[in-house]
Amino acid sequence: MRTQAIVLAVLAAAPSTLAHTIWSVLYVDGVSQGDGAGLRMRQDPKLASYPLVDYNSDDMACNVDGTKGVAFVNPVKDGSTLTFEMRSWPDDPSKESLDRGHYGPCAVYLKKVSSAIDDKAAGDGWFKLMDDGYHADTDTWCTDRLIDNKGRLSVALPKGLEGGYYLARPEVVALHNATNGGAQFYTGCAQIFLESSGTLVPESTVAIPGPEYVTPGQASVQFNIYVGKNAEYQVPGPAIANFTHAAGTASSAQTVQKEGLVPAGCIAQNANWCGKEVTAYTDEQGCWASGEDCWTQGKKCWAEAPPTGGKVCELWNAKCEAMNDACRAKNFNGPPNKGKVITPKRETIDIGLIIKPVGGGNVDDSAPTPAPAPQAPKSSSVAAPKVSSSPPAAPLSAYEPKSSLVETPSATAPAASFKETPTFSSSVPLLSFVGGVYDIPSPTPTPASTIAVPTSEYATAPKPTPVAVDTVEVVTNYKVEVVTEVAYVTVAVPAGGYKHHRGHRRHF
């Protein structure tokens, strides 16, 4: 097609840009752990958002500088939902998370380690929790879904994982330049401690970097998204992990977090730095000495600030200024606001989309498991059938959103007719190329006609014969018609290079 040839010519002629993206903050069950807190990321702010393109480098595990741990380890409950947020500007969440032109898949990996701080990340031990690629029904990639969800990628941890220290690794692979063997990897690692008494461990693991993960030249990193059959694309890396129960003698579970804790007396936390209250004073000499201690701690705050910035360092500076002002005013009874915590309250978000893995997540119950506790004999009386007010527990592979819906079947419809639908659907805006700039209008979806009731209302199912139903995932499909207008355009690169169009920038 002439239109496609014009678009590809522009893509080939356009220069690469420096603005990409970086994983900047971890949320645990929707609660922020603080910008950069417990995260391994590239430390140079000028290069922090750059992609990884050397697939044989140890940087593939947790990014450049990712072989070295940071001070804090984030505590996580069994079965928690982890949410990773991408930002093109690591210290400014108001900016775009990732340019739309960076089409590609997403994945999340875990690695069980003896120390979340000391482990060098690269090497064996990694297993995949989820991945998500191309959706033919909506002509969208995982990156589209991530951008629509405010740059946030969420995954629910399988219930019953073995407790202890882990590295959690989100990943995006941008394929816009993959035809030249230049697929771009964006990754980083969160240091976490899983508070769990579970015994589940992965059946197998892979090394990152390594041939079972990704190698140069393989189809997943050389795929042409512009002329290829995107529905045939295979996400790089291993299959989603299946799990088995760890043998009692071989278990590597850790039950109590001993490293990476926020120290007692921490009144200001900026990423992986912590400020403590200065010594109290009652005279001029003590006043200025404590002020000097305050400024010394502040310098360390700025020196250790990651690319996510030093918002709390600024608050600490204000504290030091207030102390100096008191000293000048000969108020030698301090420090002012002694012991007041100045770390801002942690943000709580609506998690939004939780991508549900397809395949994997199964548990091998043939492995040894702890013997169940003895139970008292049941009554011999026969109870009438009972309809639960909530759906049956989902299998380990089902990573559900915080709310779900259950369709109420008719009295004659068999329960087997209600099956889980593994597809994902979302509205897709029409993409037009006008005047050298992509224009992406806001979608206006029209939901399909679906009758659904909250799970809590299922207890009111018609009597007299209760009918058990399976949990279903309500999916709204939208039909999108794209009309291509053929235009003959002469494309020329201006002497000064391309300029970004405000609003919808295209990164190459």
C-alpha cells in the first residue's frame, strides 16, 4: 500500500530521541512505597531512561547499576498485588509514561534470593509470573494497555509462595526498531520481602542474561510490527512458571525480615535515604552544632537521591533553615518541631488493570505437602444444599481485578455454559497520520449489552433449586473500522531535524 510505504519511509528517516522511560515507583496493594524506594535503577539522571540493547549483558537483569542493591527492602504480604509505574521523566509523574510509538510486550519476573540487598541479580533463579503481548481483537499491544493505565503494570502474586527475599522485575520490550535487530528492553528491580508461610516454588528457572531468556537474532527481538503478522508474535523469555511444593528439608523460606528495614527514628525518607532528628540543645553552641548536623545529613540526601528526585531532601533543607533562623533569633531551645515526621503520607492509588496471565501458574500437588490438622467428626445429619454468596475460589493462575461480576444463569441454562474468557478487550482509538504527526483522538466506546450483578447479590438466586455457577470475566468487545485514505506525500527531512509535535510525540 502506498500509505504504508509513506509511513515506513517517515519512520526510517526520523532520528532517534533521547526520551524513553524508567520504572520509578512500586505500589503494594495500591500503596506507594515512595519514589525510588527499594528500587534498583540506573543512577545517572541523564541516562536513566535509556533502553538496554545488549542482550548478553548482566544489565539485562536489573538495568545498569542493577547489580548493586539499595538500602531498603519493601515488605509484601502473601498474595499481594505489585504495581510498577513507568515514567518518561522519573521525577515527574505528570508527564507521559511511555510514547505510543514504543509498541511491544510486557512481563514480570521474580527471583528468590538469600539477600535482596547483596544478590547481584544476574544469573539463574528467575521465573516469569506473567506476560502480555499483542491483542488481535483490538489491534493493541501490552504497552497500549499500560499507557492507558497511567503507566502502571500490575500483577498479583500467587497465593502461597515461599516466604523470603525476592527481586521483582518488570519488563517492557519496545519493538519499533526491532527490524534492525534493535528491540529495546526497559527493566529494573524492586527489592521485596514476602511475608508468607507458603511452600510454593517454581518448577524451573532461567538465567538472565541467558539463551533460555533471550538471544540476539531470535524472532522476538527482530519482529517487524509494521508489516508482520502481529498475532503470531511470541513474547521473549520462558513460559509462565508452574509451581510445586518445596520439600521440607530443601526449603529456603525466610520467615522474618532482617535486612532493608527503615531504621527507628527515621523522620524523613527520600528513596533509600533516611534522616534522623538532630541532638537537642539549650545554648548557642549546641544550636549551631545541631544545625551543622542537619545540613550534613541533607547533603547526603541529595548525594544519594536517585533519578526520581529529592522532594524529601527539599523538605529536609527547609527544616535546617528553620533551625538556623532560630539560632539567629537567639532561640536556643530546640530543635524546632522536635521529632516531627516530615516524610509525606504515602499515596494510595486505584490499581486499575491487572493483567491476567494465560497459561502457567499451575501447582503440582504430587509434591510433598504438610499433613492437614486432624478434624472432629462431622455430623451425620444431611444438610440442604447451600448457595454461597461469593464465587468459588479462583485457581492459582487467575489474577483477578479487585472487583468481579457474575452473570446469573437462567433456571434452564446449565452451569457449564458459563466459561472464563481469556481474552482482553479495550476500546481502540483510530490512529491517523496528518501533516507528519500522529493524531490519536479519545475513544468513545459503546459497551455491549450485558446483564450482570455483583457477586454479593448471587445469594438471591431463584429458588427452589440452587444452581452453582463458575466465575466469569465480563468482557466488552468493540468493533473498530479503520478507513485508510491514500495520499501521495513527498517526505523531506528539514536541515535542523524533526521537531516534536506537542501532545502526541513519536519516539523512535
